[in-house]
Amino acid sequence: MQPLPEARETPVLLRAARLLDVDKGELVEPGEMLVIGERIAEVGRPARLPEGTALRDLGDVTLLPGLMDMEVNLFLGGPDHRSPLIPVQEDPALRTLRAVANARRTLHRG
């Protein structure tokens, strides 16, 4: 398993054409999301930006903060991941550890 990448402490403002604000149930145009370290600090249009905030303009995309692709099967992988017998042949603890590692990789890839 690979170690987690170190957190970026520099605040980053992600700017995109749109942002889905799930809490408010609306699409914000343009959308902005402030990220500090490994956490989303604010979504929408931050009122005040911390000093030294880096701007990343993502262009014509839609930000979906807090959502993840639920079509990903985190338990897949391993030496013979296509075998239908994996769920009954492989140790459940090993499958769980693999799923945790896959979840971490998925999270860090956005």
C-alpha cells in the first residue's frame, strides 16, 4: 500500500463553469470551491480568501464536491480479479484491505 500524499497547506480556489451545491439543491454558475489542505473549506463563492490562495481555473467543467462515483467496485483487483470465485475463495480481511486501498486511490484521484 502506498502512503498518502502529503497535504497541501496552500489554500487553492478551484473555479469552474458550474458547481452543484447539493445542500442548497442548486447549480451555481460560475462555481468556486476553496480547498485548504485535504478538506473542502467552502463551496459556492467564498466571501473572503485566505492570503496566498492559488487559483486554478478548470474551464468548462462542473464541480461535484462531496459526491463520488458509486459505479466503482472497490473490492475488485488482485492477481485474478476476473474470477467469479474470488468472493468465496479469498480471505475477507484481505479483500477489505484491498477495498480500503482502492478507496484511498479513488479519493486522491478525485
